[in-house]
Amino acid sequence: MASPVDGSPTQNPLTVLTLAELRQRTSVKWRMHPPDVLPLWVAEMDVPLAPVVADALRRAVDLGDTGYPHGTAYAEALGEFAAERWGWHDFRVERTAVVPDVMMGIVEVLRLVTDPGDAVVVCSPVYPPFYAFVGHADRRVIEAPLGPDLRIDLAALDEAFRRAREYGRRPAFLLCNPHNPTGVVHRRDELEAVADLADRHGVRVVSDEIHAPLVLSGARFTPYLTVAGAENAFALTSASKAWNLAGLKAALAVAGPRAAADLDRMPEEVSHGPSHLGILAHTAAFRAGGRWLDLLLDGLDANRTLLETLLAKHLPSVGYRRPEGTYLAWLDCTGLGIDTERPAGGEPGVASDLAGPAQMFLDRARVALSSGHVFGTGGTGFVRLNLATSPAVLTEAVTRMGHAVGAQQASPRTGADDEIHHHSP
Ligand SMILES: Cc1ncc(COP(=O)(O)O)c(C=O)c1O
């Protein structure tokens, strides 16, 4: 990446790497599909590492500093970042625990505040592993579908909390803040209403804040633990989404003041999961990756506008609401008239499952998107597109998608069900 002499980055990280360079990657985004497919599905970004993160890792490798982690530097770095960016001043390092990653952290926190068989409420459509991980932990998912404006529907949440209480003594609400896949950034007043409902129903809130640094201009992130009434809640976060560190496992669980005793019950072995190198990388990102993040956010902001222009030109019947945060675009393809029948056994939760529009776009446009049906109720007929790529790749992908729809509408028999199937390895 181009850097001035002081080493701080100056270039939009989304325009640094070529497709040829990206295709050398061995992560799932680049290896799930054949090389003619543009992968805009799983939440990995087409960026190089932030120089401060690469330097921290390089230094550790040079020193052979690859032993066990020690200390609270990661939580301190998050605390400084949270104070500066979000005005979260009563963040307490003592009320944090290092966990292997956000999803494992969520499961461990759910084990602390719920019992097997208890209900966990989610606002659908939502990140598919919310279903799979909760189910595998022997808890039962209850959906409170988002409203037509894709924001939390408080009446639906009230009803879901009431039902959740019928299943067991200790229900929880797994909040996605900001929300994946819609890119909605919940407002403080919405979160206060959530806290009020949770309190009235005796529901513990666990807030997944992995996308928090990725809030774009025009919106403001509210840490759930800063909301009045959220004192007994938990938040889980890491630098994984904002700095593209999913391969460097290390996340943080943060307890509100009235959840500290619960956090103390977290089994010691959970802290053995995150790696020292992961902790070093996430710490460097929060501590010194702000400049790089700002350049990324500018690039994502430009991409969400570019996507609007491209859709108007190539796919005018696809519905698009600009995301307020995340690098995800939730596209309403119900107007395309594509059969959205689920594949046999298609349940929410299997992130790579394809159906309807996503299958058609893979088959006929060679663009891989996430299929809406895996995000639960409200997802069928939608696709999720990952904007964290170069404007050139985004333009090529949407142009191809437009041509595929044009061809499909010219010969409607061909579509998701026809004989043109390119099987993934
Ligand atoms: C809302 C949300 N939570 C959790 C994760 C996964 O985080 P981790 O890899 O730390 O488990 C993702 C990844 O995209 C996500 O979007």
C-alpha cells in the first residue's frame, strides 16, 4: 500500500489488490467457487492487511514470539477505541474476557445466562450462524422478524419475549448490533426500548458488535452496554470484520456491571482458545488502525453509492436500501420472478446453501452471493452482496447480474432449475 514516510496509509484499501493477487488467497471466499466466479458472498474483504497489523505480526514472527498470551492489552486497546469513537467512557477492562472468536464467545455467554432448552430470540433475517450455533448449544431459537423498514419491530420482539418465557426460566435475546444482513445501525432510542422490554420480560441481552467499527457516514454506533437499562447485558466484539482478521482468532466478551458475576463463571479453558498472534493483531488494529479504517470506510461509502447507481442501471427491479453500517448490501430480488423454492432440507443457518436468486446469479452470472433463505424468516427471495471489494469488481459483478436477469427474462424456462450447473469444488 502506498504510504508516506511516516508509514501511515493514504490509499483506499479496497483498490490496492488486483483480482489476480486475490485469487492466490486460499481462504473460503476464494476457494469455494471456480476462478471464473466473482465471490461477493462470505464476509471477508478484498483488502491487504493494515500496515500496523502486518507490522505487529511480522515483529512477533521475527522474534519467535509465538507462545501463550498474557495481559489485558487487547481489552485496553478496545477500551481506548470505544472511548474515542463511540464515547464509551465507563468501559472496564476488569469486566472483559478474551474468547476465541465472536461466535464461540456468544455460545459461552449463552451458556452462562441460559440453560439447555431455553429460548434465544433473534431478529430475522439475521446472520445464519445465530441459528446453527444456538441450536448446537441445545437452546431453541425464536424469531422476532424485523419490520418492513428492516428495523427492529418492538411489537414482534415483545411477543417473542413472551413466548420465550414459556420455554424456560432463563431466555436471552441475541442482538446483532449493527445488523447483518441489512446493514441497519440501531439507534439509541431503539436500543433503550429493547432494554426496557428485556427488563420487563426477564430476558438477558447478548449483543454481537463485531461490525461496530464499520458504521458509515450518516449513522452513529451505540454500544448496547451504554444504553440505560442494559447493565446486566453482554457484548461480544473483535477487530475481525473491520480489519479482516477472521483467520487470526481472538475476540472479547464484555459484561455490563450487573453481569460481571456471570462473566466470572466463564470456564477458564475458554481463554485457551484465542491465539497470541490473534490477540497481537486485534490489539494493533484497535490501538493504531484508525487511519486505515477511515480510508476503508470512505471506500465502502463510495461503494454503497456506486451499487445504487449500478442497480438503477442494470437491475432496476431489485430493491436496495443503502446500508448504514457493515459492508453488506441486502438486495430484494422478489421482483425478479425467480422460483424461490428451497432446496430439500434447506434450513436457516447453513451459510453456503443456495436457492432462488443466488443460485441463478451463480449459474448464469458467475457471481457468488449469499442466499437470503439461510438468514431465516424474511430472507427468501433476497441475496446478500459483499461490498468490500474494488469498484471495478463491483461494477463487473452487477453488470453480469443484469445481463443474467435480462437473459433469464428473455427465456424464462432457464433459471435456477435448468441444466446449466457449475458445481463448486
Ligand atoms: C454478525 C456476525 N457475528 C459474528 C461473525 C463471525 O465472527 P467470528 O469469526 O469472530 O466468530 C460474523 C461474521 O461475518 C458476523 O457477521
